Amino acid sequence: MKTLARSEIQSIVGKPLESTDWFTVTQKQINQFSDCTLDHQFIHVDVEKAQKTPFGSTITHGFLSLSMLSYFAESFAVTVDTIIMSINYGFDKVRFINPVKVNSRIRCHAKTIEIIEKKPGQLIFKTEVTIEIEGEDKPALTALWLSMQIVK
């Protein structure tokens, strides 16, 4: 995570942020996510049945891939030096483009495309994110992610 002075924060707009390290999605993680969300569709949790599908294996939930953004943001996020806290503000757009097969490696690329001051001390960051799957031409997902930094 990088910290900038409030007067410098606009300098990141339109520039790629640091790409994250690769992360391997395991069946254990998929199963835990299934338990947490109560989504036990066979394509995620039944290894034998999933092998007979066009995917050839289990795949992650799209929402599991999306939820990994919180983890990935630790690598690419930029904060204002007077930050009090940061909160997830939502998404303007999310597209699940390519399924992530079990044991695939994924990483995130990000670019802040806009920073606006919603109210005094409330900065909204709009970040374009892409989760890449190692060895695949198409990404797992793309999204426009909104976060709010409360600053002094």
C-alpha cells in the first residue's frame, strides 16, 4: 500500500497501479466460500461431477473472485496520508468474463480512473480492476470499484 499527501493524490489518476502477486485458488478455499454463502452448486464443490463438464474441473464462484479484491487491494491501494478509514462504497460495473478453474493462479491489475470529493473529507476513488488468470487470454473479471476514504 502506498501513501500520498492529499495534494498529490490526483497524480495517480489514469496511471496503472502496482500489479499484485499471483494467488492460487484452492478447492479448500472454494469449499469454504460455498459454506459461507450456502452456494453448493456442483460446479464448485463436486470434483467428480465437475470433471464431466466443459470446464473439466471445479470452478470458483464469481463472487469469490470478486471478493479477492479486498485481499489484492492491500498490494495496489493508494491512501491519503491523513486517512481516518477506508470503506467499500460498491461497484459501478462488474463483469464475470472467464471462469477460474480450481488451482488456477490469479492476480489483479488496477488503475484509479477518478477521485472526487463527495463531501468535505470524503474522497471517492473509482478504480478499474481486472483479475487476470495465468495462461488465459481472457480475464476472470473486470469491474469499476468504488471506495471511500474518510480523511482529515
